[in-house]
Amino acid sequence: MTFQRARSAEQREERRRAILDTALAMLDEMPVAEMSLNELSRRVGLAKSNVLRYFESREAVLLELLDGALREWLAEVAGELAAGADPDRPARERGERFAAVVAHSLARRTVLCDLLGAQAAVLEHNVSADVVVRFKRSALTGLDAMAELLRSCVPEVGDEAAPVCLLAMILTGGLWTHCRPSPSARAAFEADPALAVLHLDLAPALQNGLSLFIAGAVARNG
């Protein structure tokens, strides 16, 4: 793919979209840690300096992808939560169902989980405060939407909904890295079966953690 110089707002937006789409396609092939700005520039057909006219760094591209992935996921999970919801079930069962739907929905979205796992340690570095502010404002809107989904399923969480949802997203990123052990760690699990309790699978571990968060919030609210 090659581009002529972008002269109009429409052409500039087309260029930005091409960069984002190319980066997203790359994340289907490789983890966040392996995606380089040089390879992105080559694949999109632009000089690296031209890519940097649209995004100030590789991390800025990835933060925008994370923002879009979160919004897409929220729209999807809202429909999944609405399907089959039963407000007459006990709070504990409704909380466990919310946790199960959210956990398995997130686990299916491997690119989103990889981006969440890199967010604090990688993506929010090498970017300006303005980029972070834009991302955080959008993330806050998404967090409010997720908290409303939780309150609609489990009203008993009350004002704890937003903290629970924030912890859930942080837990997702942490578990993503923890559930992808190094070759040495995998060999250790195979060598000593007693260590198997430390080898976690993402969906059940996230479901269990989120269930505990929700149960604690319900208990706190009496």
C-alpha cells in the first residue's frame, strides 16, 4: 500500500485509519511486545516520519487501539448480559453470572487482553500527557458504562460498582500476563505437579476473582 501526500481532512483521516487498521492486523499475528513502528510503517506503506505525523509514537497507536477495543467489547458484552438475565435470582447467582459472562467474553478477545496487560507498564509511556488524558477520559466513560451494566444485573453492589469494574479490568491485564508462563515456568509445572495450583487459566481465574469482588461489594452494602 502506498499513499500520495494527504491534502484534505478526509485524506488525513483515511491515512490515520489505515495506520490503525494495519496495526490491528499485526496484533492478530504477534503480541504487543513484538509490534514495532518500523514494521508498521513498512506495512502501511509510509515512511516512519510520516506515521509520526499522525501518531506521536507506537504507544499512541496502541492506546487508540485499546480504546476502540474496549468500546467494541462493552457493546458486545452488554448484549450477552441482557440475554437470559433473571432479576428474580438471588444476588449471589446474579453476581456469579455477571462474572462468568464478563470473564469468558474478555478471554475470547486476546488482543484486548494483551493491550490491557501492557497498558500501565508500556502503553502509557512514551506518550504525551494529552494522549493519556484523551485515553483516560474515554476509559472513564467506558468504566461508567460497565458499572451501569453491573448495577443493572446486581443492584445490591450500589456505589461499589465502579470500583469493582475498575479492579476487574486491572485484574484482566494482570492475569493475562500471569496465565502465559514462560517456557521455564511451563517446564516447572510439568516437573512438579504440586505447582499446578499456580498455573492459572484466564477465564476461570478472572471469573473467580470478579465473583469475589462482587460478593464483597454486596456484603459491604449489607
